[in-house]
Amino acid sequence: MRLVHYSVLAFILLLGGILFLRFQYYPSYQFLIVVGTVLGYVLWGVSYHKSESRFLRRVILEYLLLGFVVILMFAAALNIRL
């Protein structure tokens, strides 16, 4: 079952990376792609930890905080005003 979970995660991140490069001349689209990829990552984390019976608030908070930091970093790099 882990292989399926990690395959889904790889697909989410790979798709996000490909779309990010595809829209390299459109920073606002790139930002939306990053937000969507982060959302997919957080939902994947919730799903994975629920299936592994390790659904803890601090684990989910860690996924949310990491996602938030990634969004802030890309917003700064792409000169997006939040």
C-alpha cells in the first residue's frame, strides 16, 4: 500500500514541476500551480497518515507549515504580492 501512496505523491510533485516549467513565462500561473501542488501534498499527507493510523495534529500541522513556507518562498521568488 505504501508504494501506491508514494506513487501518488511522486505524481503530484512531478505534475506540479512539469506544469511549473510549462508556464515559465507566466508567474501568476506558476504561483497557482505551486499552491495547487502544496494543496495536493497536504491532502496526500493527511490521507497517508490516516491510512497508517498515525493521524496526529502535530503531523498535520507540520505538513501545513511546510506548505505555507513553500508558498511564501515561491511568492517571494516570483514577486507575487500576497
